[in-house]
Amino acid sequence: MHALTSPYCLSSYLLSSCRRIILSSSFDTRVSTSFNCFSNPTAPRYYSSGDSSAPTMSRASDHKPSEKARKSPMVPRPSASVLLISPTNQVLLLHRVQTSSAFPSAHVFPGGNVSTYHDGEPPAPDHPNRHEDGEVYRYAAIRETFEESGILLAKNNGFGRLIEVEDGEREAGRKLVHKNEVPFKTWLAKKGGRADIENLIPFTRWITPTNVPKRFTTQMYLYFLPLPTSQAPVSASIGPLPTTSEAVIPPPTHDGGLEHTAARFLPAAFWLSMARSGEIILFPPQFFLLHHVSQYLNPDVPGALEPDMLRQQRKELRDFIYRRREGEPSWADACISPTGMTKRLEDGRQILGLERAGPELEGSGRRGVKEWVCFVRFTKEGPREVDVGLRSEVLGQGKEAKI
């Protein structure tokens, strides 16, 4: 489960070097990093020192690298997260507890750190596959989704359909797996199932910037739950999961308040609207991915959708993720290590570049997404006014620039 369990107050040297901290781990719903170092809204200039008491004149000794500065950046820990899509093309988000150490009260995707006990041994830190989609990451994504929401992305060994486990057994299994009392694969095998790792769709990777003490390499996935089998229109508005799909899918539930207070499916556009209005907190990576999903899944939030339309929307989103773009990697292959830009929007919001993949991948040919940027305003309670835009429009030259 999530290791985001304690409020973050980073040391003063981090506040003065938080050039890229704001995306320290917003892309990992479990990892223990620090967005909440921006508890003081006057502290971050975000990529400059927030120490108003700093000396106005420098001395020679000020320019000597400190012992901390000479240290190599921490090795990113492997983790995974899932954008889980309901039979009506809604997205699952979990509401973190208010007392959480990271993302308090924020809405996040299910996910967390790779566990050697449950998922297998990840590639070594210097191995090229460390930052690529692989079986270990896929097992972690499915296990964490089960632990955190109760939804089991596993196939029946006999029929190849999603496995159905009685409510009491399923809840008992969540606790056993969470407490490391039984390996996830072993528990699944006893229930006659296997993790459905084949149907996870890679959807970007995010690597924590180097100036953050705890770093992560997080593989994001998309997973489509089975569509309704009936040809009758189904509601795309708020409501329970339909019972006409090929398997009975239990409604998502939180983990008993350990890390989350709610688990809920809503259309991506609804989540974005609530974030823009300030009703919920979304960190930049979650907002960024939801923005792109919303372009394909229920973009107009109709009252009812035919199964054929739901299927077509999924196909278009899948094609978008795998499509090769001129001069850019596909969304399945993109690796993003966010960096702060010196320019800001006219309203003072900070701009995040998404084109770099991080130092671990220098010379590998891997890269992020150059054509898009995120912008955000950090407040005492977390990120607000998060949004995304095309780089050419946000950072354009002359009068058309939106900065």
C-alpha cells in the first residue's frame, strides 16, 4: 500500500533548491516524497530560493559545493499506477485521508511501489530495463489496485473472464496481501485465477527529478474493465457499475481508511471540472493524464451511451496512446521527468516542461512530451489551478505568448 503517510517538511536546503520538487512524486500514488514542502505559500518561487533571509552578498565560501551537493542523486525506486476505466468509460480515483503524509485530501490513481515479495525482482538500477514496462511493474499495478480498491484485475484460469470472488473472501484477501501474509500470486492461484497483466496498456512513465531525496520511476497503465454485454444504452452519469458486463465487477471501496476515505468512478471530464473549481485536489501528472483521457472517453458527458459508442471511444483512446508522432515518442513509450521553467504565466502560475526523461536515461534516446506543458499554483493546501496547454501556445513568442 501507499507509503505516503507523514506530513512533509523538507529540510531548508530543499526549499532553496526546489527547482523541480513540485513533481517529486505526484505521479506515484504510493511513494513517499514531498509535494507538501510548499506548505508556506510564500516559500516557493518554485525554482529559486524561498529564503528571504539569505545574504545579499556572496563570499568565496558560499560557492564551494556542500557535502550534500556532491552526493549522487538517489536511485529511483520502481512503482506502478493504473488509470482504471469502468464499463461506462469512467475513471477510478481514490480520495486520500486528510492526515496523509503525502497528497493529503488529494485524489489519486491506485498504485504503489513494486514489492519483491509479491511482484518479483525489478531490474537492477543500472539495467536499461529499469525504466521500461515489464512484468514486475504489471504485477505491482494489479496488486495495488486490488489492495486499494478491492477490484481484482485477474482472469479465471478456466474461461479467461475476470475472476469473481465472494465479497468476504475478497476483503480477507486484501488484508492478507497488504500485510504480506501471503504472496499475491499464491492467493490468486488458490482462487483459480491469474493477474491479467496482458491487458494493461502502458501510458507514460514518470521519473522523479534528481534534487528530491526520495525518487521513483513510475510506470503508468490504462486498463479497460469489460463493456456491458447488453445493447441497451447505459448511463454515463454518476452511478453504480452496470451488472450486464461479462463479469460481476464489485463497486470500488476504500481500504478501511488506512490511506483512503473513498474510491469512486466518474467521467474524466467531471474530475477535471472539480479540480478546476477547487472542489478536489489533483496533482499535475494526474491532471495531465486525465486531460488526455477526457478527449476520448465521454468528452461530452452524454446521459446515455450505446455499447458500440463506448467501444469506439476506447479504440480511439488506445490508438492515440500507441500512435507514433513525428519527432515524439508514442504515449506508451514517453518517459517524463518534469522540470521547472524560468518563465511563468501572467497570473504567476509555474510552468512545467515535460520533454526530459531524466539523467538515468541520458543517451538512451528516451524522452518525454515536448509539445505539452503543465502549469500550477502551489498553496498551503496543495496544488491549485492546475491545467495543461500546448507548449507553442503557452511559450509562444511575441504578443501571442500567454506568459
